Amino acid sequence: GAEQPAETGSQAGDSGKFETLAVSNSDGVYKIMLNRPSKKNAINYQMYEEWGQALKEAAEDKNVVLAVVTGSGDYYCSGNDLGNFANIPPDGVKAMAEEGGRILERFISAFIEFPKPLIGLINGPAVGVSVTTLGLFDVVYATDRATFQTPFSNLGQSPEGCSSYIFPKLMGAAKASEILLFNKKITAVEACERNLVTEVFPDHAFKSETETRIQQYAKLPKMSLQMSKYPTREMEREMLHKVNKLECKVLVERWQSEECFQAIMNFFSRKG
Amino acid sequence: GAEQPAETGSQAGDSGKFETLAVSNSDGVYKIMLNRPSKKNAINYQMYEEWGQALKEAAEDKNVVLAVVTGSGDYYCSGNDLGNFANIPPDGVKAMAEEGGRILERFISAFIEFPKPLIGLINGPAVGVSVTTLGLFDVVYATDRATFQTPFSNLGQSPEGCSSYIFPKLMGAAKASEILLFNKKITAVEACERNLVTEVFPDHAFKSETETRIQQYAKLPKMSLQMSKYPTREMEREMLHKVNKLECKVLVERWQSEECFQAIMNFFSRKG
Amino acid sequence: GAEQPAETGSQAGDSGKFETLAVSNSDGVYKIMLNRPSKKNAINYQMYEEWGQALKEAAEDKNVVLAVVTGSGDYYCSGNDLGNFANIPPDGVKAMAEEGGRILERFISAFIEFPKPLIGLINGPAVGVSVTTLGLFDVVYATDRATFQTPFSNLGQSPEGCSSYIFPKLMGAAKASEILLFNKKITAVEACERNLVTEVFPDHAFKSETETRIQQYAKLPKMSLQMSKYPTREMEREMLHKVNKLECKVLVERWQSEECFQAIMNFFSRKG
């Protein structure tokens, strides 16, 4: 399943400015590949910013019909890079938490505001915020090697990505809570049954099957696609920004809590 | 599966006034049969108006417990009659699009405001607006011969019938987008898994099984049924009218677009 | 599957004050066992009040991480005790209906406002309001002996527990209406497919499997769990109170209707 970082296409413009992403832009498809494979594509602050910028670039480029997000290597994304919490001076926790909240809120906003079809190609395991944001995609294709887990309470934290609003709508609170509150890891097939994933492919066919579909979609009337997405998002836009703000506010408190501090210390000492 | 146009019941009043529908009204069941089988029950402007009127008649008749919609012949309904777009003078496109928008908005409003249980008997393939409106039914029974497709972007258009709000609630955005944006045709069993359909019956048993259920339902306490539906619809009524208006506004723009013009021309030339 | 009433734990405080419930409180788990097994745990007015009080106690006790609700004996709960409708003087129907509405609205409010994870252990058949309230739980585990039925229109009544808002979100209107309007009884597996139930266990393993999970959940960071639930509920809180009020208002009218009177008379005469 490992895939090499994408060649940037001939129309890619200055996408070489991204250090954490490999971006291509051709034939109407803007492809964002998370590109820190040695870190399982964990999202450091730079990647949050670059991913958000890439979405804006794809939104504004008139030649782009749809955007695709996938991961380089064996993982889709291992979630928030816990290195973001390392080396914080004791008197800097509050400032750091608030800055983290602003970065996260802006990142999620870029998904809420993305006006074109957004397609996830989940090429391997997905963790944390890379799972919760899938509720803001329009189509999510997964290899059968993919798994989905949001170990928030294990780390003393809480859900983001509008998942506390969207996940109960996808699968009901009874199934959403197992994932969002109780750290349950689910398979690609389970994620499909729970409406988080559109379709699951055998790993050997994943790349070819999904490329065929994406090429086909990119040939459809561009404005028709965009205007077909518009009312869906418009009816929920205000609600989504509201829940994004609330989730980030709760997380900023969490990041300053003793519970979260202890849980993350335990995580590092287990790894260490 | 082909069914003859319904005899109008003895209590049918002046339902003979409908040219595009065969309507019966007896034993508490108001049955609307789409009745242009030679056109696969495609909805021309007259049928939009008559279908809406029939729903109003069923709503107001105190003897009616519930309403049923089905199709005459092999199709349930092939959607908007593209003949509605034929023979429009070049300088009349805007007026025609706006008139089409008003007709559609009024038609969908009749479903939103229908206060009694509304049961769909999907006797064969369903296309376009006859699929999207199913989200406004209370029960949908389908034969296993039925299929469901909304080829909006193929025709340069966009979803209606409140589907851009309701479909993501039924099956999640990841599965709704395949249908509403990317023209995916699904089977009756898939439509049931995606919560658009209540139950699927083998074609040979479809008529008898569904008639048994409907007769049973029509004997239940009338006001209890109506008041049981009331809070569900009341909580969403404002939202549904809002999305209906927005979808129609978007479609009126679509109908005047070059993309839509080209796509419909291609359709006619392929058929022609 | 029959289970003895729970021993009250050493930290149980004055939970002995409940006559219709057996309550225990230890190791972070506040367990509410409906305890009228000879009446299949039917909810009389006293049980409505005590169940609501127990939820408040669990919410306020800082040592409580999560709450669990289950039934004593073979049933989870047979729903509203129709004895609540017995022996009402003809001139007292209105006052009685209004008092019933107030009790019900307060009871449902206690679920809406419950801030910690609420876990249902459905140990056997569930009927009426004990089914509809499951939409307000965070996790629902069921034995495969459990069934779920809301025979509202059979009794001339209408749904409560916010189910007219929540059930269509869980499973779509097409499947919700079969249950809420047309009295369909579903199995535990069907309830799981319809997102009302998280997971179904074989009856012989139900107790041990669910206890393992609950003990594990109760060890997670307490405030992280509570704050993970918070945005989900906060985004819907106003809507839930609104639908609760509306459902209770409709029911108060129903309880004074001839339809409901006749249906309940028929029920009692069938029972003899």
C-alpha cells in the first residue's frame, strides 16, 4: 500500500512551498498528499497551516473541479503530533493551549468553507483529528487496511473537527459515543457501516479503483458540482462554525488540565 | 410488475379532474397513481400541479387517514420531463426558468406541509425528483425491481426536494454525495441500507404485501397517526422550507447556465 | 437473564429512599435498576419521579463517572404503567392529563440535562417510553432477548422522549415511522442496524461482557468524558427541550381524546 510522494504536476504553480505536503494540480484534480511518512503523517503545527492553505488554493483556483486528500506511506495520518505538546515551559501552558486552539479552529474552518467536492483516499490507519475531519468530506474511499480511532479520553482530551455534532448524525449517539468517548478502534468496513466511509476497496485495487472514479468525477460540469454541494453546506454552515468554536474552547481548557497533563506524560513514558 | 391505472373509488369525488394521475379514495386511503406510463411517468408541468393538488385534497378530506403514491406501468417515475425544457425561445429562458422554479417550489411545499402519513410504493425505477422527494415520505416500500438515480450533474443541474438537507441525514454526506453529486444509481436493497427505503419486497409479492400493511395502517386511530407525525415535521418545517427555497433558487440559475444548456443538448442529441 | 435487585454499594448514600428503583454507587458507576419486576418494571408516577431524582443525584455526585440503567427480572421495562390512567373521575381527566404531562416533561428533561455518559443495559423487552428515551443515552447494550416496541397509535397516543426528533436522525423517517407511527416491534439486531443500540450480546454473555466494558470506561479521565459529551448535547439542547415540550403538549391533548379513551378501554377489556 505504500505510495511515493506525488510528483507535482505541470500546473502545480508554487505548491513546492509546502514542506509537509506533496501537492499536485492537474486535469481539474487538486491532490493533497500528507507527506511526513517517517512520522506516520502526524500533524505538526506547520502541517495544520499548510493543509489549510492548500484547501484555500484549491478553492480559489478556477481550474480545480475537486480536491483529494491522501497519505504518503503506510498511514493515512496518525493525528495531532504530540510533539506539539513537548518542550512547553510550565508558565507557557496557557499561551500554548490558546495558540493551539486558534490553529485548530482555523484548520477546521478551511474544511467547513471548502466549496468544491472534497474526496478522502484513506490509504491506511487514521487517528484522531484525521478521523473526525472525515465528517466534513463529501466522499471517503478507504482501503481495507485502514482503521479509524480517536483516543481522546485516553489522552485526557475531547473531540474536534465538528465530530461531536456530525458523528451522532452519521451513526447515532449510541455508536458515535463508543468512538468519540470510549476510544473504540473500528475497521474500514465498520466505518462504512457507520456512514463515515463511502466504500471500502481491497488494498491491491484501492489505487486504481479510486483513480478511475476521481478522473470520471473531474470531467463532470464544474459549477453543477459546486452548486450541488452548496445548499447542503449552507444549511449547516452556521451550526458547524458554532460547534467548531465550542469544541476548540473545550480543548483549550482540556490542554491546561491536570487530567490531560498526566495522560500525555503517561503516553510519553510508555513510548520512552 | 405492471399495474393497470386504478379505478377511482366510489368516494373519489371529482378526482377525475386529474389528467396525469389516477386517484382513488376509499377506506381511509387516498391513492395517487402517476399515470403517464408511455412516458415512464415523467413529470410535466401539469403533473407537478396535479400531484400537489391531490396531496392538498388528501390533507383536507377528513375521511382520509393516509395517502399512498405509486406509478402506473413498469416505472415508478422517470423524473422531471425534459420536454419541459423543449421549445423555449432564446429570449424566454429566464422567464421559463423562473416559472419552473416557482412550480417546483410549490410542488415540494405540498410534501413538506402534508400532515398525514405519506407512503410511497415504489413499483419500479425512480429517477431525479421522484427519488429526492422520497426523503419527505413517512414510509417507502420498494419492489426489488426498483432502482434509484439522480443524474443531476450529468445534466448540469443540482438536487431538489430538500434532498441536499435530508439525504446526508439519512446516510451521511459520504454516501449522499455519491448519489446527489456523482450520479450513482443504487438498487432497492442499497436504498434500504441507506435509509431511503423502509423495506424491499420481491416483485411478485410487492402488491399483496404492501396492500395488507396499508389496509392495517388505515384502521389505526386517525388523529393519533396525524399527531404522531406532527412534532417530527414541526421541528424541521422551517428548515425544510428554507432548503426548498435555496435549492430552487440554485436550480433557476442552473437552468440558465451554459453548462446545463450543453448537457441537455447532449442528452437530446444522444436520444435523437 | 433474570437478575436480582442490586445490593446498594457502600457509597450509596441515602439511595434506599427509592422504592421503585434499586440503586448502587461504587467505583465511579451509578447504577439504576428499575425494580418493579412483578409489573415488568412498568413506570408508575413514583418511578418517573424517582428515576429523574436518581439521574440528578448521579449528575451531582463528583465521584460518579458514568450512570447505568437496567431492569430487574426478565424485562427491561414495559413502559408507562397504564394503571396511571385507572380510576380517574370523569371530571378529572383534564387535570390528570396535565399533571401527567408535567411529570413526563420533567422526566425527559432529566435525560436531556444529564451531563455524564449514560449507558443502557437492555436486559430484556423494552416498551414505549423506555424505548424512546434510549435516543438520549450515550451507549446502549442489549441482550439478544431484548425487543423494542412503541405501540403509541394502538393506544391512541403519540411518541415522547424526543423520539419524534431523534429517531428520524438515527434511522431516517422511513424506518422511524414504522416504529413510532405503526407499532412495529423490532429485535435487538434490528435496533442495532437502526442505530438505536450500540451492540447486541448473546444473553448468556450479556452481564459479564457489559460489566467488563463499564468497569473499563469508569477508569477513564472523568472530566475528559464529561467534556467530550458536552458539545454534542449543547448543540442540540435547545432543540431537545423544544421537542420535549411539544410532544408532551400533544400527549396531554391525546390523553383527553375519545380515540385514546376507546383504545385504552379496549386494552383493559382485552386484558380482562
